[in-house]
Amino acid sequence: MGLLSLLRKLKRSDKEVRILFLGLDNAGKTSILKRLADEDISEIRPTQGFNIKTVQKDGFKMNVWDIGGQKAIRPYWRNYFESTDILVYVIDSSDRIRIEETGIEFNTLLEENKLAGVPVLVFANKQDLPTALPASEIAFGLNLHAIRDRQWQIQACSAKNGDGIQEGMEWALKTNK
Amino acid sequence: MVYCKCCGCITCFRCFESDKKKSDGIVFLTIGINNTGKTTFLHRMMNDKVEEPTPTWGFTTETVKFKKRNITLYDVGGSPSIRGIWVNYYAETYGIIFFIDVSDEECITQSKEILETILKDEKLKDKPILIFANKVDKIEKFEYMETYNKLNIESLISQGITSVNKILLYPCSSLLINKERDPRIDSGLEWLITRVNDDRSYIENKVKNDTKKQNREFILEQEEKQKRVEEYKKLRAQQEVDQKQQEQLVSNTTNNEEIPLISKDKSKSRSVRSVKVYPEEILPSPE
Amino acid sequence: MNNITEDIILDKYVYSSSFILKVYKIIKYVLGKLSNSSELLRICQNEKLRETKITYRIDQILFYSDKLKTERMKLLNGTKEQLEEAYEQILRKKKFYDNNTEKTAEAKVLMKCILRLKETYELQDILTKKANIAYDSNNQEHEDKLMELWTLLKGDEKLNSRKSEQWQTIGFQGVDPATDFRGMGILGLEQLIYFAQNFNDTAKHILSCSHHKYSWYSFAITGINLTALELDLLRERHLQYYLISHEASIESFNEFYCYLFTEFNNFWFKRPEPVTVMHFNEVFKSFKEKIISNLTNQSPIIVDTEKKKY
């Protein structure tokens, strides 16, 4: 066995991180996940159940669980809380009618024991649309300023053109100790 | 609803169960324009090696050990559009750590205006403020009086917004110096903690009262919101019922009209086994 | 060897393994040298095979051929002239000329088959274009189609308003189906309508199955996923035999969709362990494998209209 292969073996293996993607249906969770994995997003279909992907980037091995957001599936969300390192909550910034609904779901999540203290990244998605609310307004709408028991970050993004996604995940990974 | 364990009130922000909260009780809020080094400072207090954190667009909290006591730090984003959240943390903080980037003139100018605004907030009255003139490593020589004047600190004191013993301008660098935290940071913090302890009971009472008031306002706001949501839902349900009634009315008054056509079922059991073979010109008929 | 299974054997064992394919090509080469012919020529000369089988074999030969790569590109993407060019080149390369005399009979067979294959290639483009037409709530035609789907499945039940929770009863996610079509666009809707129109009883039966207490799933969403699956099968060339033997048309494609839906419903409820909606993707993956296996074995494609109770 050569020196090079020996060195490769000694190299520290990637740090594993378990990430949970939640949010209402049509928020853009699967599109963001595919963007992360550098996959095509032109033929996305609605998620029934959940998707799992492992993405390796910058020394991290991200195990991402993307759970469907339709109302009938939300009761199943709690089955996936265990051992989550980072919670990523995705919001359709242009869906003004459902901002309160998503706010309620979000704050309900924060009260879950199994998610206690887990840092949360809020993706204010679909910023490419003209009707999108700015991230700051969404932050106020969700009462993010009332959170004291965990770190949070809000990131404006667009899965359509890829903006903001890398930045958001960078925060998430750097935050995770 | 989460009941607070220390004072029994509903949702006391400070008392969420978390082992980070085993502190001496002192909370400091770090604010300032974006890119002035607030989060890097937080990492210095956590004693790690991070020197280039991602821009904060949210909130981070850490309870750190400093000279045998535990202090809780709140680090919030400073970009123009997220600055609006700063006010939400004033009630709980015992003192302010304000950051400026001395290598950036524009930053100093903006900070001057911001300082005046925030210190006028009732919730920050009589609380000490430490201004870290950060990034001194980027300039040749830090001119203390020059910066002091640029920030109009004298004016703030004369206006009564703050007092001479409650405000301090201190140079520092949140980058590692010889792999260690800049000792000036420690000195600055020492000053801040001493000022808090000089007036400890007053500040603690103020924090307690302001926080309680903030909680009550928050709860009221939530109840209002909840009411709005309920009303909206009722309205929607009523609209659906109304629409249904209207349609029944219409259908009752029209004469026997044909029920909307459903496309006739073309077949009972269709098999796609039937093979459509092209006319076999060349080959003999199939076997 | 029984010709009905020769192409199946080729699909299952030869084309699926790069090693065995190499061996097979060597054998063909030797055979070709000895008999001064080519596999392509021999297929076109075979009078025992039906045109469907010949066309299918030609499609496979073209796909796996190293020498005919450019010609195949021209067939796939080219104009009529390019198709003719490619045709001429294939005739020359694959020994369709005997001392400069064209073997007319075989050449005609080849041309006929190539034209049929061209239809299957063009179908991919047509369907992709359809899938790329996003559902548009401002397009009256689209809206009419959506209402048609409602009526087909729900009959007399009136929809309270355009945006209503009632859409969830036919398996859309929220109050507005428009957002569920996503990448499948108008194609997703049209396939659902085709199914509900042509197999109305069956579609309604499957809809009621989907409301199972424990193993429920969303009818419309599943349909959209099936449209995506079918497009994948088409692009991965698993539908070639089906399209050649039935017709390379949208109707054919839609008939196959109906087959997929009924097969899925049976597959879902016949899982060894009881499933919930959260197992959907896992089950769907196994389902895809089963369908591919059925297609490779050229099993008859029959829409199961029996109303089984689950």
C-alpha cells in the first residue's frame, strides 16, 4: 500500500449532518433540495411521502429529509424529528394568503420537544416572483424575533434561479457544531 | 402556551429551558451595522478559530464563560432590512455592545445616526453601552478622539441620552492575535460588567418589568392574530355556504335542464392487447 | 430458436451486459465476414418475423451499434433529407448492396421500419413539449379541462368555489390544483382526463380505493407522478416495443397510462406489509422496476378493470 493511499485512509471522514426540510405544500422544498444536489428542477412533481438525498459538500455529508407538505401528511412530520441537526423551513414568499397558515405550522414545530434547541434556517423562497414578500416581512410575520431558545437565520432565495441557496446552507453547516 | 419556570408567567422569553441559560443572568446584546464583526466577536468569546462567519440574517445566542462568570450573548444581524428586529431584544439586555468598523468612513457616519436613535429607546435608558471600534488591524493608527467626535458621543451625553460613565469607546480587533483573543476585548467587557454590577438591582428590576410588559404585549398580539385567523376561517366557510345556497336557488328556478354531460364511458373492459399492425405490403401475411 | 423470444433474450441478457454484448458483437462480426452480410440485413430478410419484431430489432441494433452512431443521430434529430442520407449510409455500411446492386426488397423493409421508428422518436418531442406547457389559471382552455376532470370523477357533486378544499377529495394537495401540475404541466391533466373519460368506472373505483383508512394515497398526485414515470420509461427506451406494436401516438401513450394507474393501485395494496402514504416513494421505485420487467418480457398490456376490494 503506497503512502498516498495510507494518507487517504487517515484523512478524517466527512462530518455527517441530518437536515430536515419542512414547509407547506408548494413551498419549494424539493426544488431547493434538487438545487443543492445540482440536479435538474424542470420536471419536479409533488412529493407524496418524503424524499431522502445525501449531498456531499465541503467536507460535510448532508443527509437531507424532504417531507411532503400537504395538509394530510403534516401529522406524519413528527416521525422524522428525531436526531435532526438542522431544521430548514421553506416558505413560498409569494403566497400571501397562506403566510399565517405557514406561521402557525412553523411555531407549532418550535414547541416540539424533539426539536428543542435545533437551529432553524428559514428559506424565504420564490423571491424571483414580483409578488414575493421581502424576507424581513416574513421574519416579522413568523414572529422570529420572539425566539430565544435557538439560533435562527432567514435567507431570501429562489430555487428557480439558484440564488441564496448556497448562502443559506453555508450558515446552516457552519452553525452546526 | 409555555409556562415560565422562574416567574410563572406565560412565555417569559428569558426562561426557556435550555442548559445555555445557566448563567449569572447577565445578557448582552451585540448590535451594529452589518459587517462590523459582531459574529466574529461571538466566536472569540466561544474560544473557537472561526474568523469569517457567514453574514447574520437572524439571531444567535451563546452563554459563554468569562472570568469565572457566565454571560449570555445575543447576536443579531445588522443589515438594513433586518435591523428592525433589534428593538425586540432591548428589554432583556443588561447592556449594549455596539460595533463599528473603524476602517469604513461610511460605517462610522451611519453608526452615529443609529446610536442616537437606539439610545433614545426607553428600554435602554440607564443601561451601559460599550462601543467596540473594531477592525483596528486594518488601519495604521487608531485616532481615539477623532472617532469619539465623529460618533458625536459628547452630544449624546450633553443631551442626557446617556451619561459619561455609561458609555465607552474602545478599540479592538475581533480577529485572532497570535492565535488568541485580543486582550482589549476582555478589558472592554470587564468595564461593561462592572458598570452593570454598579447598578445591578436597578437594571435587573428594569429588565424584569420591561420583559413582563413585552410578554403581555406579545400575548395580546398573538390573541389578536388568532382572532383574525378564526374570523377569516368563519368568513370563508360562510362564503362557501352562501355560494352553495345561491346555486341551489338558481337550479330550483330553472326548468328541467340537462345535467352536465359526463363523457360516456367508451368501453367496459378495454384491453390494449389488440395490435395495430401496419399493412404488410412487403412481407407475406402474418403466421 | 423460437423467434418470439429471441429479442426478449437479447434484451434481458445480451444488451444488459456490456461484456456479453462485446462477445455478441464479435460473433456477429465473424458471421458477417463468413456470409458477407450483416445482422441488420439478415433481420430484414427474415420472412418468418412480423414487421413489429423486425422494427423493434432494428431499433435495438441501431441503438447499440458503434458504427452507426452518426446515422442514428440523424434519424433522431434530423430533417427529411438527413433521414434519407442516413438511410443511404446504412445501406452501404451494412452490406445491403450486392456488387453495387441494391437488395431492393430488404432495403424497402428497412425504410419502412425506419419511418415507424421515427414516429416513436418524434413522440418524445411532442410529449416533452406538452409537459412543458405549464398549467395556467388564466387560460380558459386549461380551466375548462380542470372542471371536466372534476365532473368526470365527482359527477353531480358541485364544486363550491374554484379554490376549495374539495379538490383534496380527488387527491390534489391543497385548494388550488394549478400548483400541483408543476413539471408535468398540461400533460399531467390530460392524462388524468383520458383515464377518467375512457375508463370512468375503473377510475372512480381506484379513487375510492385511494381513500383507504390506513393505506390512503392521493389520487391526482399519484397520477401526476405516473405521468412523470411514463415519460421516464419513454426516454429510457422501455416503451419502444409497446409503441411499435401498438402505434406511436399520444393515444397509445395515454392507454399505457391507464394500464400504469390500475397496475399501481393493485401493486400498492398487494405489498407484503401494510403501507402508508409515507412509503410512497419507496413503493413507487419498486413499482417502476416491476413495470420495466413486464415491458422487457413483453407481457401483454391490459388495463385491469376488475373492481377489487381492498
